[in-house]
Amino acid sequence: MKTCLTCRKQITNKRRRYCSTACFHRRRNVSDRFWSYVENSSGADCWQWLGCFNRKGYGTFSIGNSSGLRNSSELAHRVAWELLKAPIPEGRHVLHHCDNTGCVNPGHLFLGDDRINAEDRNAKGRTAKGERNGMHKLTQNDVDWVHVYANQAGWTGMFIAECLGISKSTVYSVLNDEGWRYPR
């Protein structure tokens, strides 16, 4: 059963977040609302976000603007950082040590710039390589066959390209481990 986000009374209608319009207009402050969406079980390392998530799996939190007319949505781990640590400097990212995109534990978060973010992503193996890359033209099976045709059958890059319907440069990129790398 759900509870009202303002007064914590039980709500029977699952689609409502407040027990009454009066409670809706008396919404709690941002900090109270934010932490009501966090599961902080004793003994659990990660503080799991229970609210909404974006397509990339990061928690999102709706914050009203000063006029109250429109809401802006922020990433939950960034809000947690600002509530418990400090404002986030311009151009900085809030990164996860735990690699759990739903975690808002400030002990698991750290600040970094674009370079540190890319290094962290690569170190954790989250770079979109091979079929995980949305722009891929070949499957892992195709790549395996390119290596077999070139190394065992002795086919030329031009002939392999014509057979698979890809460019010669793509074949050479595969053979030189430039465009497509084997999973490690």
C-alpha cells in the first residue's frame, strides 16, 4: 500500500501520490521528497533509487522551478551529491565507484571531468564495442569469418569485402583490430 508523500497517510488509490489536494499543495521540501525515494537498508552498500529512471538506467528526480509552473528533471545521483556534499562545479560529472547507475550513496560517488569519465567507463568495460555499438555493421560471427577467410583460406581483403557486402577498409580494420575488437 502507498503512503502520501506529504503526510504519510495510507493511500488506497495506487495511481495517486497524495491523499488530498491539500497535501499536494503542501508538498515537502526537496530533501524530504528526495530521500523518500531512497532505499537505504542497513548492511546494504548501495543506496538504491526507487523513483523513475531514464533510458540509460540512471535515476531521475523532478525538481520544481522557482515559478512552480514547470518541473525540471535531474539525475538522482547528482541531486544526492548536492544535498550531502557540495554544489557540482560547471563541466563536472558525478561518477559511481560501484558502477550501479541506481545508487545514490554519496560514499560511492566522486567528481570527474570528461577525461576521467571516459577512463572510468573504459576501465569498467562499458565502452560500446562490437555489437554493443549501435552503429555496428558486422556481427561477431561476421568478424570471425573475416579472420578465417583471410588467415586460413588466404582470401584477399577485396574478395572478402565483395562476399560480405562491406568495404575493403572495414575488412582491414577487422584484421588489424582497429574497428572491431574481440571481447576480452
